[in-house]
Amino acid sequence: MTDIPAPRHIPDRLDKPLRSAIFSWEALLVVVAVAIFAINSFASPYFLDPYSLSDLTFNFTEKGLIAFAMALLIISGEIDLSVAAIIALASTMMGMAVQAGAGTPALVAIGIVVGLGCGAFNGLLVTRLGLPSIVVTIGTMSLFRGIAFIILGDQAYKGYPSSFAFFGQGYVWWVVSFELVLFLIAAIVYWFLLHRTSFGRRVFAIGNNPIAAQFSGVRVGRTKFILFCLTGLMSGIASVLITSRLGSTRPSIAQGYELEVITMVVLGGVSILGGAGSILGVVLAAFIMGLVTFGLGLLNVPGIVMSIFIGLLLIIVIALPIVWRRLRGGR
Amino acid sequence: MIWGACTLPLVGRVGEAVLRSKTGETGWGGDISTHQDLDMLDNPHPAHDVRDPPHKGEGEAAPRLTLSGISKSFPGVRALHDVSLSLYPGQVTALIGENGAGKSTLVKIMTGIYQPDGGTISIDGQAITLPSAHAAFGHGVTAIHQETVLFDDLSVAENIFLGHAPRTRFGTIDWRTMRKNAREVLDTMHAGHIDADARLKDLGIANKHLVAVARAMSIDAQIVIMDEPTAALSMKEIEELFLLIEFLKSDGKAILFISHKFDEIYRIADRYTVFRDGEMVGEGLIRDAGQSQIVRLMVGRAVDHIFPQRKAEIGAPVLSVSGLSHPTEFNDIGFELHKGEILGFYGLVGAGRSEVMQAISGITRTSAGTITLEGKTLAPKSAADSIDAGIVYVPEERGKQGVVIGLPIFQNVSLPSLKRTSKSGLLRLSEEFDLARSYTERLDLRASSLSQDVGTLSGGNQQKIVIAKWLATSPKVIILDEPTKGIDIGSKAAVHGFMAELVAQGLSVIMVSSELPEILGMSDRVVVMREGLVAAVYDNKGLDAETLVRTAAGIVA
């Protein structure tokens, strides 16, 4: 329909990069983040303190790590609702290992391997049996956390070695925590993976049209399996961090995190329908979520109100682009 | 200019209104609107209308539905500009135009899915608006699409009466009456063979069309839009559909018939309206218009579709297939493809041609058989394996299997070639742009930039992307499945010319096609398939269409 009379030479692109950057979703997120930052610093005198800001980062680093892998998974058209349950199971396994006298390196390895294993299990069910990921991961969400409950009951594992505390409580330099550094490194790695590699390109292709991608020689099943493994791996790493930060494991650990992770991803501009999104958006969304929950915390807003807020935010960010498109589409 | 645009439709409407009141054919509202229209032209004596006795005849009935001055734009695209269209009771009007001419947009406006930016829609002379699909339904406008949009898991009766099911005293659905009414409707349209209780998904496409028509009958729809209804039908089913259209005509329905096939248009239509680039460029009675005249209107120039002349230089066998079998779709398929050859695959829909091709290109698995490419046995486990070996499959369903809508042009073209355009997994954009440019420019793609989303391109240009992306892998064998299905004449000729170029360069081509002229005009040899088997292989010298059709249908000569 947009046939333009025969330009023999077709240019690479028409938009000036700067112009499209100014009108992007990411630019809007920056504005929102700055606004919330400003509101927070007016609302509470304690906010603009370096130690206070450092505490703030703990609100999003663990979830943000998972959100990077989740972003790729959602872009490919799949989803993983079991991430919080993977954290619980991995943490429980680490707790059992502590009882058996495992040292810090072994604990870290167990956390990561259990996470990876859970992700691979999800991936196998989805790609080999062809089941919808939302159903599979609702199932494994109950399964993984159920195992944690059976093992722990109303008990809690404690007694983690003191060297283990570094991952969730340690600082690399001044107020810069180990978690924040890990978050930033992961952001760069995932940005590179999604936007600069052929693997990332294939993820976008699968999310937009899995059949055409398969016909084009993309190994759709294998790619999705890798994405589930990555999501499990990141959940395992997050489990190590949370367990280290709390110094204990209860079966209800990280309850409800999956919702916050998905909210972060969608707020970051990743299409819940798949096929579009950016890591920069997810990083900004992680900051915004951290700012909001921390700000509300400083104002002594109770947790239940915060979860109402997260729920509303999730609905709004999913609805907004759809409503926006409908208004512009002239329907 | 502005005057011309405004007054012409108005004059037209007044003229028609007068005609209508003369013939007195239409029912309610006719006279009132006549007076209004005449008043608008300051005619103080509406009573001057002389009422002639009604006489029947094609040209003289008033239009049932009139669209005038309809415009519609989307961001960056002018889809329709000041178009008009009239549908007459008891007549079939063919809407003709190349892909991207604005036919689908018009259908969506008529069915209340899109709102026009300007213009008027009137039914029986009364201006109406169609703010929703429901409103269009209420005004008796129904559409039957290429792939019918009905509900697979509901019964035939439920589909017919969805939304206006008969109710019992208690407000619940009166199933007994619904079934009875459904059977009556089906019987009146000579479709009594359809079981009203059957699930829709158990019906073939032809019968689904019948159910859609029955639905139109059940609401007493006066305006029936058929958007390429024959695209997925066999010859026999098309003939049955035409009988049904004749029945609808005799019942006084106004029918809009959209098709790319001229033989169908000449067979069934009474009138034609031609669109080009979103504008109405001509209309009239089909019996007054020659085929070449309509084609000229469509493309804005005379196009004699001549297949490219080429001297085939056929070399050694490149691909040989033997004993290839699939549990359900095909059995014991064997053939050879030579270097520089175009091998046509002809057969009826469902003969298993696409399935064989998808097996050769690694998309579906086989249960037995061997594929040999240049002496090396190939057992592809995925499309990636076949592409690496040098066999590519350009699929039939452009939108579903071909292009990735949502990704820009250059990323679509580079997708199967990512291994070559990237270096140890890292993308190299300049390589991708170069690759995309060299192939899209060879195919004369019309696009504003290589970063444009393929979804914004017309069907013909999307097909060019589809061919370009697989060609960019520099294959040895290219399999084209219905390469010109549903694209306009201009693009067709471009695709055919390009195929000739490819084989001249030493590539080998397999062309699956259901269009006889294409098979006869392009192939060196023709494989005919029937019910999952190779029925015959012909040398295309003195081969005639009849032989092919008979072999494909299994009629012994």
C-alpha cells in the first residue's frame, strides 16, 4: 500500500536516530524515573542520603537479574511464572547443603545448578511436549515451591557460613553493593546478547512469527530451550543473593516475585505478546520499580498496599500500549 | 476539482433515485429519499415524477447500497481516496484491482470494521453509518471471507443463528426451533446435504462458505460481500458456489464479488468496478467490457502477460529423491531435478505437493526415502540443515510462513543468512544491509527504506521479500510454492522473469503451482501428483492443459 514510485536505490533507514530516540518508550521511562526521584526526595528527608540510595538498589537488583532473562523469554513469545518458586527450591537445597556442612563455593554452585535444572525442566516440557508455557510454569510454580514446603514445613534453615553473606550483603566499593555490580554486568551482557548477536535477532524473529522463523532455518525449539535455561539460571543466581542477604531460608521466600519481575519487563516496554522490547527499557523499569517501592516504604506504606500498587501498575503498563495503538489505529 | 468530486456522486444519486421511484421496485423509504435528494437541488416540484409502470432489467434497478466519496487514510498511507461503489439488487458486482488497490479496506468499511474519514454510505437511498460490525450486520450487510470467520467448535445451526438465535418463553435458546430453522435455510439454498448438528470444523471450506451464506440468509441480509471466496476451493466446489450465487441473485440480493481470476468474474458478474491505488478508475456492465480493457484499467497500462522466452540449458541431475514417504501425507515419491531446470509440480489442492517440498526442505519429517543433493545424501532434521546444504523452500503462505511482520525489511532478508552476515555470533549490520539491498533491488522492491516494517508493504512487495530472503542464502535448489498466488499481474510477470534469470544462472527450480498457464508457461518438465503419489511426469513439449487436469483428477483418457 505504501508503494513509492521506484527508487532504484533503497536507503538503509529514513528516521534520524536521535529523533526516534527522543520519542521512544525508553525516553519516557527516563522522564518517569527522574520525576519519581524528585518526588521521593521532596517527600522524605532521608531519601537523598547515599546509604539510603544504596539500600534502594536492593529493591530491584535480584528481581532485575531475572527480568533480563525473562525479557528475552517474553520477546520470544513464552513466559516463566515459576521463577519465584525456583528461588524457593534452590534456596531450600542450599539450606539442606548447609545442614550437611557444605562450604560457600558449594552453596553457590548448588543454587545455580538447581536454578538451571529447573529452567531446563520447564524448557523440556514446553519445547519437547509442545505445551503452552503459561500452563507448564503455573504447574512447576506449585511443584517447585511444593517441594520446598515438604522439605521445610514450618521450619527455616539458618546457619549459613559468614563468608556466604558477602553476595547479598557485601559492598564492592563504598556504597556500591555486590548485587548492584552484578546487576549492571548482567545488564550489559544481556543487552549485548539481545541487540548485538544473531541469537538475539532470532529471538525477535521467533517472537514475531515462530512459523516463518522455523521456515527460515531458525531452530525455534532449541532457542526457546536455551531461554528457559537462562531464566532458570538467573533465578538460581537470584536465589543465592536473596538467601545470602536474608541469611535464612523459609519455604515462602520470594513469594510473589514472579509478578514483580513480569511487571518490570512489561514496564520496560517489552510486548507481552512477544516480538518487541529492549534491555535498556528493562534496566530503567527496574530502577523505577525500585524507586517506587522504596519511596512508598520510606513513607511507611504497608506491604499489602504496595502489592495493590504493583498489580495496578502491571495492568496499566499492559493496557497502555494496546489502548494507545487502538487510538492511533483509527478504530 | 473540488466541485467535480462533490457533485458527481450527488448527481449520480439523484439520477438513481429518480430511476428507483419510476420503477417502483424498492420498498420503504424510497420516495422520501427521492424528495430529499431533489430538494437538495432546489427542485420544488417533486410531484413531477412520472411513475412509469415498473419494468425489470439490469440497468434500471436502483442500487441497494451506494458508497460515495469514501476516503480512508492510515498513518502514512492513503488507502482510499474519494471512491464510489454501487451494488444493485439481484446483481453481482465484481470489485477488481491489483493488490494494494484498496479492496480490503473498502470491505472493512462496508462491514463496519473501519470508519471512513469522509464520504457517505447509503442503503436504499438512506444515508447510514456503520460504527461497528454489529451495526453493519443490523443493516443486512454480511461478508464471506477467503477463510471464513466462523466458529469451528460450534455446530452449523449455532453458527447460522449466533447472535439472533430463537428464544423460548424463558429467554433461553430454543434449540429445537433453531435446528429446524437452520435446516430450512440450508434446504432453500439447496445445501440440504449439510447436517445442522455437525461441528463446523468437520466441514470442508466449501461447506463452510455455504454455512456463511446460510447465516446471511437467516438474517435476511440484502448485501452479501464475497472476498475471494474461491481461493481455497476446488473446481467442482467453485461451480457449486456459482450455483449458490445464482440463487442469491434470483433472491434479489446485492452481491459484491472480489476475485483475482478473470474467468470467474466473466462467469458470474454483471457489473464491475475497478480500483487502482485507492481510487475508483472505472465501472460498468461486464458484458460491455473486454478483458484487456479491464486489465488496462487495473494496471493503468496494457499488460500482455507473456511468459519469458528462454532457452533451457539443462545439465546433470542436482537433486534426486526416491521412495520418500510420510505416514499420512505422501508415499514413495521419486523424481530428479537437473541443473538449470524448472520442474513444475501440478496437482489438486491436497495432493501432497507442499508436504513433499516441506519434507525435502527439512520442515517436516519423513518415514522413509532418500534425498540426494549433488551425490551427497541429505537427511535434514530442520530447515536450517536444508538451507546449509543448499535447498531452500519459499513457502506458499506468505504472511504466515514467509515474512516476519514486525521486523524491518533488511532483518527479514538476512534471517536465513544470519550465519553468513554475522561473525562468530555477532551481528554485522552493514553486511545485512548490503545483502538486503542487492537482492531487493534485483527484484525491484518498492519500499521507502530497508528499515521499513514488512507489514507496511503490499502483498506483491512482501512476496519479493520472501523470494529475496531465501535467494540470499545462495542456494543450489530453490523450491517455490505457488510463487504468484494472490499477487497482481505486474508482480507476477516480475516473478516469472526472475525465475527465468535464476535458471539461466544455473540454479535449479522446483515450482509448485495450481495455475495451469503458469505450469505450462514456465516448466521444462511437469510432475503431476494425485492423492500423495506421483501420477505422471511429463516433458513440457506439446503438453496440453487437458492432459494435466485429467491426470491430476485421475480421469483415465
